[in-house]
Amino acid sequence: MSAQPEALRLAERLERYDATRSGYARHCYFAAAELRRLHNVNAALLEALKDMGARYGLTDLAREAIAKAEGGTS
């Protein structure tokens, strides 16, 4: 099993930010929600790219994008 994506790890840390210590807690909550939203959008776009690749073939650029999204170095 792969490690948790960085966006979700950061979202969890932001959500645990102690509201009693700083006035930034509300911003942290909204930032965490946005990180989760963007992670979900990214996952949906990745699946769409893979589906299109399965139907029509992949370009080198598409292969590189998939590898990068899945944690590869390309």
C-alpha cells in the first residue's frame, strides 16, 4: 500500500491546529478543505487520463503525467 498523499497529510495537520493558540485556525480549516478538494479533483483527472489512454493510447506526455501523479520521478 502506498503512503498517504502529501496533500492529505497536510490537510490532517491543518485540521488538528489548536484554535486556542492562534487566530489562524479558521484559515487552517479552510486550507485543509481546499487541499482535500484539490486532491479529489486530481484523482478524478488522473482516472480520466488513464481511461482515455486505455481507449485511444497514451502519448509520452500523458505517460509522464501519470507517472508523476503516481509518485514517479518522470
